[in-house]
Amino acid sequence: MGKALTTNLRFAEAAAILNRAVQSAPRSLEANLALADLQYEIGTYGAALVQYRKCLDIEPDCVSALVKGGQAAIAEKQNRLPVEWLQKATKLAPQSADAWIGMGRAYYNQGLRHDKALQAYQTAERLAPERTDYFHRYAEVLRVNYKFDEAIALLRRRLAVEPTDARCHSLLATHLLDYKQSAATVKEAELALRRAIALKPDMPAPQLRLGQLLLEQDRPKEALPFLQRALALDPYNLNASTLLARTYRRVGNMAEARVAAKNAEGLGHYLKMRRTLEDKERQAPEDPKIHQQLVKLYTAGKEMDKARRQMDMLDMLKNNPEEARRAIKALSDATVAGIGVESRPPAQSQRSSNKLASPSTGTGR
């Protein structure tokens, strides 16, 4: 019943039923796995990871728990655990495309063995040649392995099958502009970015890249709304903030340019302070003064979720130091601080990057 409710997106009802089932039969693999899958489906990856661990305590060779648990661990930005679980899954079920797709993602996010990530995706492609749903990640692995033409071809294959994939439209545009730039590909990239925005207006990356492209083409009035929207969607993106200030100057709105430039300067200062304190936290995670400083900084920066997590850690350090030390050790053993997401090989064509700094697709940590 709980599985059926999850399938039909009736998550609250499913959660009530599955929690009761687990309480009634705490060693039931089926009940625990269904609850873990529900938690994964609704995006509570930390809770899902805990639940998948329970599944593996019951049945250590449960491939489904290893695969989905590995994916939950990736979502929680863990480092070693996803590789360990997904390696085991590929050994237990070497014909499982899901296991190999997860393995590729785990290696890529680890940031250490892009060659192994590529091999994993290639294996998945051989096992399930009809599948294209993971090609956005596969293309990124091809990119960091300097296989630019293959990445572009892969994205085209995905869009031929699923033309409403906004993420792949955005990635195709980025690859064309960075590695295959010509008059024809620039035109194609602009169309791809506009298509991505039409399909998914709340995705900041294509908004930012289209704004940059239009600015490079001396079309600042057209660029302005896209850069405004990019910064609204991703307020901690320094590239968006800096480009917006330039665009205001180019359209002759000097008052707004001054405000935007000041905001960009302030954001740069904030991000620098944030990096410094987060580095200190990694070096001395049991120091309450650093957590207090982070609470103050995150609050000033309006990153309230991060501030609350720091307050929780402060409370734990004060009231339950042993539990805090265990949690810190687990994070120290498992958590990757953004490794693998910023690696970028040099572009074959540098015309774009020489004019303006290329916008990142994320905000950092």
C-alpha cells in the first residue's frame, strides 16, 4: 500500500503507512526499503541514507539499497561511502545499468578518478543502450576527460529522444560555446539557451550564460533581464553579480551600475569570508568559536539554513559533546567539500573567456 501511494505521489499518506509498518516489523527489509525509497523520492536524502543503512544491516547484499543508498550519499555530498556501496553493487549485479550509472556519478563527484567515471558510464551505455536519462552527467564526464566532440554528440542524442530536457539544452550550449565556437555554433547555442529557459525558467545557468553571450555580442539591453533573473535565482553567484554591473554600465544606467558594483564587491567579500571560516571549521570542527562566527556570518548573508545547522552543532557541542564528536568524525571521514564540481579542462576556443569571465553553473558552497 505504501509503495502504491508513493508511486501515485501521495507522500504524506505513504509516510504514515510505511512508518507504522517499520515500527511493527523493524527487521522487515521490504518495509524499511519502501520507507527509504519514499524518503529519497521526496528529497530527504539524509533520512533516506539512514534508512538504507538499516536495510543493509538487515541484508548486506541488498543491491537496491546499495544503489539508492549510494545515490543518497552522493546527494549528501559524501565522498567514500558512495564509491564503496556502488562498487559492491556492481560486483553483486554486474548487469545492472543503475549500479553502473551510480558508480559513474560517485567517481565523478569524488573528483579523483574521472577515467573510472567514464568507464562506468560506458558500461552502463553498453548494458542499456536505449537509456539516455543520465546523459547530462555522462556528457560532463566526457568533458573532463577532454572528449568534447563525444560529449556534444551525446547531448544531441539525448535531445533527439527527449527535446524537453532543459538541462541538456543548457549543457549543449555551454559545450558549443566553450569548445566548438563558430558563427554557426554561437547561433545554435543561443537558440539552445533560449529553449532551456523556456522549458525551465527557474534554472539560473542558462539565464547567466545567455546574458553573457548577448553582452559579448554588444546586445546589453537584451542581456540585462537574463542577468537580473540569473542573480535573482542564484544570489551568491559572483559572476552574475559582476556581469550585471557591467551590463548596467553598457546600457548607460550609471546609478544602477554603481549599486550593482557595490553589491558585487560586498558579495565577493562575503564569499571570501565564508570560504575562510569554512576552511577553519574543517580544520577545527570542535571549536565552538568558529561555529559561532559562522552563525553570525550566515545570518548576515541570509543563508538561514546554514546558520541553523551551525546552531544545532553548537547546541550538540555544549549538551552532548560525545555525540557531536561522533558526528564530526563521520563527516570528516565521508564529506567532500565540493571536490569534482569545478574541474574544467581548457577550452579549445578562448574567444569567449578572453572577453568576460565564464559564469559558473553553481554558487560554491
